[in-house]
Amino acid sequence: MRRLEARSLRDRLAAMVIAIAVAMAIAAGGWRVLDAAWAESAPGLDGATRLGAEAVGRALSGQIEHALALGIPLDKLVRVEDYLKSVVASAPQVDAVALLDEAGRPIFTTREGVAGLTFPVNGGGQRATLVLSTESPFLNAATVRLEILLGATALLGGMIAFLIASLFLEMHLAPARARLALALARAARGDFAVAIPTTGRGRTTAAFRALARRIEPVHVAARHIADGIATVRAIDFDGSLSKRLDPLLATVAATRGLADIDPGETPRSTVPSPAAIATRVLLLVSLYAGAWPLLANFAIDRGTDMIPAPWRPVTPLFAEAVAVVLGMLICRSIAPSASRVAAALGTALTALAFTAVFWCRSYDLFVALRAAAGLGLGVALTPLLRDPRLTAHPRGLVALIGLTGLVIGPLFGGLVAEAIGRRGTFALLGIALLAIAPRAAAMPAAAAGDTALRLNFPAQAGRLLQLLSLMTLAALVLVIVPSGPGFDNYAVGAGLIVAAGLGLVVAPATLPPVFAGLLVGVAGALWLSAAGAVLPEAWRWPVSSMLIGIGVGSLLKWQAAGLFRHGRSAIAGLALGAVVAPVATIPGFAAMSIMLPLGVLLAGVSMLARGRRNP
């Protein structure tokens, strides 16, 4: 057991090393490109900034000269400092302004130590100097933003690399090593009847081939034995030879079937591995979630006058959730032999619905397209999630879906939207979904329907706890963040969703459920008016998002075993979350303050559900 744990730890460390290397490579390459762009564009932009600042300085010095020409003493000018501050605020090329007397002493200044362009001021026999400190409105702000986006891109690349490496090492390489160890152990006991796969590449496959070559002489000997046995039995008319032969054959009875085995020609299995199933699920979820930072923004812009702006995202999200449930019901009634085709068609329908948003101009059409996307997702995802090997480790699956659906997908969508806009992002995600449609096809698998509803009260409380947890997560990710700080800044919205996703991934399942619910309540309490002095708004968003992610993640992992058995209840929770998200805005509170009553409900229900903890 210790050897297996050490090997798993080595695999994870190897995945981390690969992820860090990929992230550093992306960061280094992007930094070199950014540095080269800075060096090439800085002279021209600095020249444009200087010309703009000179125009502001000449206009400002002319106004001061006019005032001095009227006979007003320099130190008696009224409200000059306030006027200079308004100039700095309105002119992006100007960082600070100072007015100096003839001796160089500051009379009026917007900050200490102003240096830069100087403009002489002469009027009414008085002399002064106007000093402007310049600031490039293009380079400084844009460069900081590009650096943040570059860091987010490096983080995204590293997480994708970690996910791919982990899936390969833990779900492909580790089972291959286990098969090789089993074959060697059986061979050591004299049992060579194990069919060893020799297709593929790499060190493991090479070891399989080497083992097959060593077993080949045993197969040849087995064929000779089989031929000899057939000859003896053909001439054994009275059975006397068989009586002598059977005791001799008893020692090699376990390898008697070797004559029918042809090493090196073992056909590749047609059953997909857990790694293949998990890859299809996570790829589909991540691409679908790439649109989450954009949905509320797009719905509000396309909105109708019949629906208030805070509630406009609700209708397409609710229609989408209902369509997902309908897709799950349709998939449940499909024969297992047709589930592969249904999954491919569902993925294609989702892809076409995403791509069609590029030409969408009306709110009604957007609602219809989101419903079509949800229907396709329900049909495509249900057969995959019902694979018993995939749901054998529900807590790990919750973390993986959280990583792809709340971190990788939204971060990718937000970065792409910053580069090519909302419509282009929907089209790109649709094309990517269409490209994976053949790979997203589910293999036929026997899977039972949803578990029957239990009648004991703790079981009902557990279902309610899952519902409330997903409501909280959906309200934050689908409505509050995209229609709030992420409305005009897709990267910021994606970053806040990522904060919640990382909180969900790292949340421990051992966290007391009552405390996890209170974390959500604390995130809502941060948005009450009295909390404004404790934590600035710029920090409240990431802190509250992280708290919600940790609290909801711990609760979902605590109830993970039942989460995938009640798919329709999970989708209902997401739909209700979108509905309740704008409720706090009706009495005038901040939208995030809805988390306070939700957190109290989560804490109360978790106390009722603690008697039924899923393993």
C-alpha cells in the first residue's frame, strides 16, 4: 500500500513539474513578446503623449497668464489647486501639475515632487513656471492589463497541462503498470495464460513486448506438447497411454491453453478506458463553461423592455436548465446501443447553438439558442457521467468538474472574449465543440436511472443540501459576477469565477458542514453597508468568491456520492440559483448579499443532513 501511495505521489509531482514548466514557458514567451512590443511602440507613444501634454500645458499656462495680466497676484489666485486637480483627472496624458514662483518654490501643486515639462508663465510683471509630469494613457494602463492577462494565460496553460498529465499518469499509465505487474506475478507462478497487449508506444509497451518475446518459447513448447498429446490420443485405442499421460500433464494444466494464444497479436480493447471517458467529460464541460462569463452580459444587452435588466439573464438560463433535464430524460429512454450516436448528435447540437449566437440579434432567439445548447448538453453528457467507472470516485469527479467548469473553461472564455469579443468567443467555442463531437460519443454502458427517493428525513435533507449548494454556486457564477464586475470586463469576471472554482477544488471534504454553510453567509455579510469600512470593494469580490467556493465545494464533496445519482435535482438547483440571484436587488441591497440568507439555510439544513454522510 505504501508503495502504491508513493507511486501516486510521484505521479502527481511529475504532473506538477510538467504544469509549472508549461506555465513558465508560456509566461516567458509572452513576456518576451510584450517586451519587444514595448520597445517598438514606446517611442511613438511617448511622442504622442508628449505632444498631448504640451498642448495641455500651453493652454493651462495661457489661462494663468491671462489671470496675472488682470493684476491678480500669483499667490492670490482662487481655487487654482482644485482646478489643477480637475485638469489632471480629465487629461490622461498628465500625471501631476505644479505651479512654481519665480524662485522655484511651489505655490500650487497636485502632489509633491512634480518634474517633467516646463512652461514659462509671464503676465502683469509676474513670472512663474508651470511643471507637468506626463503619463502615457496607452502604455501604463494597457501594459498592466496585458501583464495580468499574460499571467492568467500562463495559469490556464499550466492547469490544462496538469490536468492532461494527471489523467494520463493516473488513469492510463498506472493501470498499464498494474497490468504488467499482474502478468509478471502470474508468469512467476508458472501461469503464462495472460493476454499481454503489445500495441502502442513507450517504455511500458516496450516492456510488454519484451515479456511477450520471453513467453514466446513457452508458447512454442505448448504447441509441441499439444501436437504430441493429439498424436498419442490418436493411437491410444485402449486408453492405456492416456492413463500414463494424464499425471504428466497435470503439472502443466494451467498452461495448456497457451497453444491457442498468439503473443503480440492481442487485439486492442474496444472498451474505452476511464481516462478516455474522463477526458471526454472534462473537455465537454470546459468548452461549455467557456461561455459562462458572457451569458448574463449578452442577455442584458439583448434584453426586452418587458423584463428588468437584473432579471434578463434568468430567462435564458432557466430555459437552458429545463432543456438539460429534458435531454437527460430523452437520453434515459434511448437504447444503450444508440447512446453513442445520441451523444455525438447532442454535442453537435450544442456546437451549432453556440455558433449561431454569432448572428443572434434578439433576446428571444438567444433564449431559444441557449435552450438548444442545454438540450444537446443533457443528451451528450448523461451517458458519460453514468459510466460506473467514472462515478466510482465522486469526490474526485467533483473536484475535476470544478477545475474544468469553474477554472479552465471560464478563464479560457474570458481571455478569448477580451481578444476577439463576445460573438467571436461563442463562435470559437461552437467550432471547438463541433470538432470534438466524434470524440465525445459515449460508449454503450449499462447504467441505472436515478436512485429512488428515500423516505427518511436525513435523506431528504441531504437532497435539499445539494440543491441549496448548487443554487448558491449558480447564483454567483451565472448571474451575480457576469452582470456585476464582469459585465464590461470579461477578464475580471472570469477571474472571480476562477477564484470560486479554485476554492471548490481545494475545499476539504472534512470541513464541518455547518461551518461550510457559515462561510457562504460570511461572504454575503461582507456586502452589508456596515462591512464597507472593514474591507474595500476591490477586495470584497475575490474574498467573497473564494469563501463561497470553499463552502459550497466542501458541501458538495460531503454529499458527492448522491450528487451524480440525482442529476435532475442538480440541474434544478442551478436553475433556481439563477432565479434567486437578483432577489437582493429588489429592496436595494447589493446582489452578493443574497449569500447571507443562503448561507444560513445551508448551515441549518446541513445540521439536519449530518446523519446521512455519503462516503
